[in-house]
Amino acid sequence: MPPKRGRAAAVAKDETAQEFRRHKSAVNEAMNEFLCPITFSLPVDPVIAEDGKVYERSAIEEWLKQQHKSPVTNLAMGTRLQPALRVKNMIRTMVASGALTGDKVDAWKLKLKEEEEVAEMLREAEAGDGRAMYDLGVSYEYGEMGLVKDLAKAFEWYKKSHEAGDASGTGSLGNCYLHGHGVPMCLVRASTLMGRAAERGSKAACCTLGLAYAKGDWGFPKDEKMARLYYSMVASAALDDCTAANKEEAATWLREHPAA
């Protein structure tokens, strides 16, 4: 039989473990109260809607564009949103103290980091940085960095980037005209802009023009000579603004279509 002191220590340890589990359970319940009913994640920019519930701002704004009903009660609801600063501060404090942990917290940290990076990009873009303008355009075009996909906003940032002299912005603006992303399609503007971008060293523009001429896509005439011209420019182009798959596609086409 273990000594009384040993039994007392074991009992105390067990009680401590039980208390910890109760505390952890209470914290998890509290975290569930913070979760956005739309994204089921911890909000980085929490707001209180007219139904009294806390949401991630971007999620509830997107929801209210489609319908004026509460996602929780399904009752009619207006569009007025109030910043939930107390909730925001509580989440930050609990995460910083280690009280909140787990996958949802990790996702919250990542989203917070992305929002901070977007804020920095926006500051640089507003200061006239054409590359930052281009990066914002990419983020809106593909719905990255926590931003909602918005082709109209992508077009506007690419246009600003082009006007600021960034070749990648020029090429992406041309691509918007090529596909009708955020603007009516216009082959003349698309080819002009992408031609300028290719001449200024945009690999993406070279790849797009090479593909357009190689396949006769998007209203371009099928022209092997022009395809070879632009695909040949990819390797030496200074701005590496396209994917590895695009570069490999260009290299493969050139190997399969050697000059006469």
C-alpha cells in the first residue's frame, strides 16, 4: 500500500488534471461563441450585425449583397454593421496568452498575417508603388490573401499598376481585356498592352502571346512564326511573373516546333 503522502499527491494531481480539463472545456465553449456563423472560423475583423450576432466582416458583407436575411435566424435584417472591438480584443488576448489553441487559432493567425500583408501592400500602392498595385490586382483576381475574388477591383489595380509603369501590371491589364475580366473584351487593347509588356520583359505576357499565336486562341490568327518569337522571349525576359508550368509549356512548344 502506498504511503498516505503518495496517495495525497496522486489525488491532488488528478484533481489538478480534472480542473485543467474543465478549464479547457470552458475555453473551447467560449471560442465557439466567437466563431463566425458563416465561415465557422475565428473572425479577424469581427462585426455585430443587426441580428445581434458576431460575424467576419467580409463574410457578412458578401452575404448581405445577396440577401437581407440573418444567416442564423433567417429573418429579415438590414445591412448596418458595427465593429465588435471587445470581441476582437478578447480573441487577441486569449490567443496571445495561449488560452486559445488548435487548428482554428492557427487559421486565425494565418488570416491575421495575410490581412497585415494586404494592409502593407495597400499602403505601398497608395504611395505609388506599381508592383504593390500589381500584387493587389493578383490577390483580387484569384481571391488570395484573404480577399474576396473581385475581377472589377483586379482590373482597377492592374490599370493603376500599368499607369505607374509596372510591366507585369501592363500585361495583366491586357489579359483582362483578352478575357473580359472586369472590363468588356477588346482584342486590340489586349494585344497592344501585352505586346508592350512582353517588350519590357514580362514572361507572363510572352507566354500568353506565344500561346495565342500557337493555337489561334482568343481571336488571334494561328501563326507559328509569331508564336516562336514570343515563346523564344520567355527565357530571357527579366520579369518572372508567370508559373513554372507556363514556362515549361513554352519550352516544350519550342522543342516540338524547331525553326526551319
